[in-house]
Amino acid sequence: MKLFVTGGAGYIGSAFVEEALNAGHEVTVFDNLSEGHRAAVDPRARFVEGCLSQRPAVDAALRAAGAEAVVHFAARALVGESMTDPGKYFGNNVANGLNLLEATTTAGIRKFVFSSTCATFGIPEVMPMTEDLPQRPVNPYGESKLMFETMLRWFREIHGLEFVVFRYFNAAGATKRFGEAHRIETHLIPNVLKVALGQAESCKIFGTDYPTPDGTCVRDYIHVSDLAQAHLLALAPGKAGFYNLGNGDGYSVREVIDTCRAVSGREIKALEEPRRPGDPPRLIADATKAVNELGWQPKFPKLEDIVCSAWEWHVGHPKGYGG
Ligand code: UFG
């Protein structure tokens, strides 16, 4: 298929593009490189540097790509930042996203795959989390993604757009070629591995008084290649709907740090800090629906394997995409 991939220079997008090309798809990446990296775009893909805020540029790029499906990764995606700069989230994720949606339907493209998040659920009362739980986001990031989900529902109803929405839990790990390299890193695993690499003195544990077994937050870490595989399955004819993507296992911040110690064989100093605003205590997916309806089978469900792949990538790319 001819795919138009927004955010294909970003962390999850770059892993998807690699897998999509391996699977025989033709890929155009559209990315403004605000967070992504040119070097993270698989050289087999066509690359268009552009911003979703510029509707004519989006129209032209979609036309040139001859796109049959749009896979939309591009977004601002930091919970903490959204709590201080909500406008950035509604602007990028909602307003610019709407440009893409309109351009997609105007171009007559019927298939859309969207990267949503478990942050649309807020603080869930039921664990593990199925797709039908109430969505009550507790930060502008989750709200912006939910607003896009809502727009998709209406575009389906009115324009017949067929879509798959994936609500990711905590993306982690790397392929052999593409890994996690944010300009300002806030995520747990890369920050912990920086200490193992000798690039930081210590890592931080945000909150030790949560109602969890060891007092630190519990998350469901999912390998970026497994996320990519789910997107490929979503492109099959007739696939549509909302799917949670996680492994169904929760690991605490302390368990993640211990796993990083074991995998790297290095000492990792961890400092206990106050809670970070906006962090729910536990987020664990029930991905049964994706397994049953899409035939999704995660290949790397073990945290150790996920961390191992991240460690190998960071050792091979100590400066991320900068070196
Ligand atoms: N944490 C630390 N120290 C750090 C970084 C994080 O203790 O240096 C903690 C956080 O407080 C949190 C957990 O580790 O409890 C995971 O934090 P991340 O920043 O790695 O990931 P988040 O769970 O905050 O967010 C990620 C994505 C979001 C997505 C969310 C869904 O960034 O886009 O997962 O859970 F919405």
C-alpha cells in the first residue's frame, strides 16, 4: 500500500516506517522535524519536511504520495509539558490534526490509523484497562488525543472514513536501527540508561508514596516493534475500531531501574523525589481485543527484552541521532 506517515521521523513513527517498508509498503514520511530526526527516517522512504499547520503543503504532499492510507503519529506527547503549555497540545494535536483529517477526506483517502494513548482514560477505576472504560483525561495531552478520537468518529459518520485508533500504553525499546532520542528526555527508561552509560550521575524516582506494592508508579511497557506490528495489521481491509496496546503486565519504577541495572551490568544511582504532577498510580492494558480481532501477538512482552533492545541501541548511539 502507499502510506502517508506523519511523524515518521519520531520515535514510534521511525520504527513503524522501517517495519512497513520491510513488509513491502511504499512510504512517504511527512514530518516537521520539531521532535523527530532526519536520520531516523529509513532511507527507503520518501521524506517531505512539512508542518500539518500548512494545509496546502499537506494537500500537495498527500497528492504526490498517491496515498491510500494515512498513519498519523505526529503529535506533542508529554503529559508534564501539557500541564504548563496546553495551547501547544490543542494546537498541534487538535487543530493541526484537523487539517490532516480534512486533507485526507478531500483527497478521497478512506483509511486512517491514529496514535492515541491510555492517557485518554485519566485515572481508571478498573485494572487492567479495556477499551470501553470511561474516558476522563486528567491532563491536556490526554484531552487533546480524546478530541481527535471524537473528530474521527464524526468523520466516519459523515465522510465514511474508516479508522483504527490505538491507545498506547508505555512505548519503550528499540529496533536495531531506530530508538528513542528525544531532544529533552523525560521518559523513564532512556533517563535510567543514561546513568548506565555514564551520561548522568543519577536518575530520579518521582514519588514513592503511591498506593502500589513498592510505592512507585506502575506502567505497562510495550516494545516499539510490537506497536509497529499492530499498525501493519490495522491496514488490512475491513479493520476498524479502538484498541488498547500493552502487554498486560505492570512494572514499578523501581522494577524498571532494577531491570536496567541487570541488563547493563552497571551501577545506577537513583534519587527519590516528590511525585510528578499528572501521573496516575497504575496503568495496565487489557489488549485482548487487539489480539482477538487483529491477530496481534507481541513478540517482546518481557520487560528485560524491551530494556535490552533499548540498551543495545543507546550503546550504539550514545549521542542519539546527533553523532
Ligand atoms: N519517572 C520517574 N523518573 C523519570 C521519568 C519518569 O520516576 O526520570 C516515572 C514517572 O513518574 C512515571 C513512570 O516513570 O510514573 C513512567 O514515566 P514516563 O515519563 O516514562 O511515561 P509516562 O507514563 O508519563 O507517559 C508515557 C508517554 C505518554 C503516554 C503515557 C501513557 O510519554 O505519551 O506513557 O501511560 F500517554
